Amino acid sequence: MELTKEQLATALESDSDALMEQIQMQHSRHMRMSALVEYQLEYPDMTIREFFSMAAQDLKDQEEELGYYD
């Protein structure tokens, strides 16, 4: 059974959406790992718990600066 042009277009759009989602997830993972490495290089004696506490505070500070908590 051959697909119609509309079905092909829908399948292509669905596939491209799935691919873009995967690319964004990979980019996000890369950015998180990059931030982790950056902090570890900057603060080599910091424990993982200390790192996550500091990173969470940094994120909260950034959100406050952007007005998310107004």
C-alpha cells in the first residue's frame, strides 16, 4: 500500500519533530555536562552535593534576575 502525499508529509513532519526533540535533548545533556565540568574545574575540592546546591542557587539567582519570581 502506497502512502498518499498527505500521509508522506505527515510522516515526514512527525519524523522531523522526533529528530529535533532528540537533538534538543542531546544539546541539553551536553550543556549540563559542560556546566558540571566547568564548576568542577573551577572548584576542584567541591563535593557533588555542594556542587548541586551551588548550581541550584545559581539557577534561582538567574531566574530572579529574569523576573520569574515577581
